[in-house]
Amino acid sequence: MMHKNRKYTVVRIDTPEELAHTLTQCTWCGCNGFLYGDMAFLNDSTSPDGAQEYAVFRNGHQIESITFGWCSEAEAMKIISQLHNGEIGEDMGGLMPLIQSPEDHGRCSYCA
């Protein structure tokens, strides 16, 4: 993860289809993240108009970094499934940054 000091707000996503669509078809603020199962997908992009890069965390440790902005929904579905099933992703040594409630987060320099 490039942005270790960024603070995030996250929303839960219930299905891999919804997550694949969300990560590939939308552009998000740098402080947004998504929870799916036991994984957190945190925006690690350098700017809102660049490729959407996400650091993936499980049990508080980074397990992958993926540029979903370069993936189709079908490719993202395959990656999400592989992550969910433990087929890819290993402890990269990075610890998950701070997750805040929307109320605690307020507005930051990454918010739209």
C-alpha cells in the first residue's frame, strides 16, 4: 500500500458481482473502501482521475494490490473469487490503515 497514512470509510458489499461492478465501473474518492466477506478493498489510487488501484486486506494484513481500473467486470469477478477462496493473495507485510465511521471521518483532502 502506497498511502499508509490515509484514513478510510468503508461500506459492506454483499455479493462478488456488486463488488466487481463497484470496483471496475465507478471512480471513488481516495478515502473510500469496501468490505466483502473477511476482506477490505481500500482505494490506493494516486488520484481520482487515475487507474483505480486497491490494496486488499485480510485479518488486518495486506494480501494483494490490484488495479481494478484496468479490469473488466468478468476479470474482477475471477480475481475476487480467487481471493475469497484463498487461491491468490499472501501476507505482504503491510498493516491495514485506520478505518473510520463516516461521522468520525468527516471530510478530508481525498473526499470529493
